[in-house]
Amino acid sequence: MAQKAKKDRAKANATTLNNLHTGTLAINVLFLLSSFIFRRRSLLAYAILSAPSLICSYILETTGRPKYDTATGALKSSGEDLAAAGLTEYMFDVIWVTWASQVIVMLFGNWGWLLWSVVPVFGAYKGYGLLGMAKGLMGGGQQGQIPEQQVPAGNRKQRRMAA
């Protein structure tokens, strides 16, 4: 039964990565063609702001692509789960926001790159939340606890049970 789960994950990962690469190729070719044929767009901004998307695509490819034995064709590794939450999900978000930015730039001009600013803002927001959780784990969150002396006094039987 475990092999079936690996095969299912390998199939899902391969489909996801093929769709990802097809979308990346289509959006980038469309952007470059529209930039060269119709209206000139900033290729420097395109190169700088597309680099994180391409890096995320590469990381997802190397970690998520299933690996097969060349001699027998048997599945060696199904790859990491690309449907997992966390960093994998954030990498897909970076790719999709980059695609949306490219489409908006094609339609409305270079001001569309401002949409891409949500990526670092969201990263800073998540980082701040992690920093707060880390402080809580290291003892900074003990300030909200009620000390023993301030436990509300009940009847005599309750005080004895608490002591």
C-alpha cells in the first residue's frame, strides 16, 4: 500500500511540475513578445523580478520531481510533496504573483510591477509572526501567566486542593 501512495505522489508531482513549466514558458514568452513587438517594457525590471520566480521553479523541480531507476524504470523517489503547506506553498505564491505582475505589466505598463511588492511584504509579515512565536517559546511569553499568589481565593476546600 505504501508503494501506491508513493506512485500517486510521483504522478501528482510530475503533473504539477509540467503545468508549472508550461505556464512559466507561456507567460515569459508572451511577455517578451509583447515587449518587443507592441510596447517596450522595462527588461531590467523583468529580469530582476522574474529571477525569484525562476529560482523557486528550479527548487520545486529539483525537490519535487520523481526519480526513477534508469535500468528498471522503477520508482526510486517520489520527491517532496508539492501540495504541502509552508515554504513550498510560499514558493508557488511567488511564482503566481510574478505571473500576475507580468500580465498586468503587459496590459497596463511598468506600474504593474508594483503588484510584486506584496511578496516581500507578506514575507516580512510571516517573519514577524515567527519572531513573536520564537519569543514566546524562549520565555518571553510568560508575562501573561498569573502568578500563584494571585490565584483568586475560593472557599476553604478549594484553597486546600490548590496547595
